[in-house]
Amino acid sequence: MSIRVICSAVVLIGIATSASAADLYGRPAQPYTVNQPLNAYSWAGPYIGGNIGYNWGDVSNTAAAPSGVSGGIQAGYNFQTGPWVFGVEGDIQASGASDRFAVWKFSNPWFGTLRGRAGYALNNILFFGTAGLAFGSLRAETLALSETKTSAGWTVGVGAEIGITQNWSAKVEYLYIDLSDNRFITTGSTHGYQSSLVRLGVNYRF
């Protein structure tokens, strides 16, 4: 074998090695990606975001129907296998929902949820269902008296999320929230709050 052939082979091996090193070290990998078809959108990993929406509902054992704007933050984590996406999400919301019944004013100053999520992704579009724990407060006011009770309950809902970039996405979501009854001294009765929530949100995935 001639010296020229040996030198050519060494050069080719060096070029191939350099290209592999560039793939390993020179090109930053997308974090939390999963095995899926080439160029498919990845929903996997942690995320945090904000939302704004409108909630309306009824206070049990009264004719009060509090409603108003709500807004807050959410955070979660997704796992993905092929087009199937599973995860957990928690959120906390401030709410302006309120209404009057007779001499009492009822309001829902804040609420939150901790939910599981399961969905199906069509590349960068995710359709999901969600369910889990709900918690929040109900306030009753009359004249100079006020009373606030915090209770737990449950929630269920559906939504859709679209990936704008690999890190940013936007979503629309509907939740039904049921906060359990508590006895109020000011009214002499038990009250809970059952409400519907529609909200828009954005998420940033790390």
C-alpha cells in the first residue's frame, strides 16, 4: 500500500471524527426531548406560565351566582411517549368573582388546583383532559361582618395547547370546580361554591 493511500485514509478518518465531535459538543441538544419521529415537536419537560380567564358559578343554599375575572400562574411537568403526553400541573389563582343575595355578599377571592393531565399530540398541537384536586375560599359578608372559609374539592376539564416555538406555547382551557360545603355562622347555613372557568394561558418550557 502506497504512502499516498495511507495519508488519504488518515485524512478521511480525521474529517469523520471531527464531524462526530461537532455533533456531540458543538450543537446544543434540546433538553427533555423524547424518542419520536424526526422534526416532531417535543412536549416533554418542566414548564411555568401565566393565565387569565373568567369564572362563574353558584353558591349552594343561596341564589347567589358569583362571577368575575381571574388570573394566576401555573407550573407543571410533562412526560411524552410518541404522540401521548402525560403530566401533572398545579396553579394558584386570584379571583374577582362575587355576587349578592339578600343582605349577604358572597365572593371567591382565590382558588387553586393540582391536577393530572393526559393528552394526544398532533406534532405541535396538544389536546388534553385533566382532573384532580381543587381548593379555595368562599367569603360571606353582611353589614360590618365577614366570614371566610377555605375548603377542598375536585376539578375536571379539557383543553388544547399549541407550540409556538420549542420553548413557548399558548393554551385554552375549561375547568369545572367544586368546592365543598362549610357551615357559616353569619348565615346560619352551609355553603359551597361550584363554578366553571374558561382561561387563556402561555407556558415556557425549560
